[in-house]
Amino acid sequence: MANQIAAGSELLAYMRDFSLREDEILRDLRRMTAELPGGEAMQVMAEEGQFLAFLVAATGVAEALEIGTFTGYSTLCMARALPHHGRLITCDITDRWSEIGADYWRRAGISERIEVRIGPATETLQKMLDDGFSGSFGLVFIDADKANYPRYYELALRLVRPGGLVVVDNTLFSGRVIDSLADDADTAGVRELNAMIRDDRRVDVSMLPMADGITLVRRR
């Protein structure tokens, strides 16, 4: 059996030529984000955004939740894949970056599907549970500060419906998860989450060696 293919620049270009369907609006947002301090490292790959949209469409999700907005590239991808009556709630600690994304959401004609909630995500998610959102979402995408990943995961499992998906980004964390010298809070958070999911019999799981590691969790 072959091991995972290492996708160098030429092979990645080939993949994009035959698979990626990034239109002008998405491309403009990605390029603009890459010019921000740390922007290129923080935004999702174009292929990952397309993959998220694929999951939303394939599973028939009408209500989606995103933890970590940044400039809203993944927000735009997922919101476009929702039905016309669908809704995506996206959470971030500040509106500094989501206000940038809002211009592109309007250009795409889907801003009415997107609701931005600002504040510490654990508080935002707990308030949603208190307000009766338990089991409301077909898909939850987690891509925020890594130290709080275990808390986000537990709250997300309560917010996603049975049979729904929790998609977690950066679960390989640039290889830091296997670096014995990496003991920072973010790496520790990702390691703890990965162990939690591995041992969690409430869910089905598949960790994909794509982008920076994407873990798919299906609530049983």
C-alpha cells in the first residue's frame, strides 16, 4: 500500500487545475487575506473551503455553525452551499476581520444567510445552548484558538444534531503534535482534543492528512 502522497507545488497546481472551482470573489478574498499580517497562514486552503462546501451540500445541511471567522473565506464557501432558506452562524472574538469578509459575502449575494456573533466563543456557544440551540446544526466547523479546542468540541457536540458533522481544522498542527519539545498551550490543546476524539464512543471519526490535518466527527 502506498503512503500519503507529498503534494509539491507542481502536483498541487495539477490538482487545482482539475478540481478547484474558486471563482473571482473567493479568489479576491483569498488574495486580500494573504496580504494581511499572518493572513496566509491563518486562512484555510482554497481546497479546504471547497471541501467544506462539498460537505454542506452533500449532507443537505440547512443550519451550520462556524467557530472562528477570520476574514470569512470558509464562511463564504459554506454559506454558498446552503439552501436559500439556510443559515450559518459564525463566531469570532472580534469583528475586525469579519467586517472585511462581509463585503465579499454581499458581492456573492449570500450575506442574508450569515449571522456573525462576536465574543469569547465558549460564552457564545453556551448562550446558544441556553437559548435552546441544542441539536440544531447539521455541521459545525471549528477553526479558532487551539488552546480551547477541547471546550469547543464538547460544546459543538451538544449543538450538532445526531448524525451531524463536527469538522475540526489544524488537528496535525504543522507536525507539532508529535514534537516532544512543543509544550505551548495551543499544541497541548490540539493534542488533548485528538485524544478525546480517539476515545469518544459517542462519535465516528476520520482524521484526514489534508491541509494542516482535518478531522471529521459524526455524532452517533
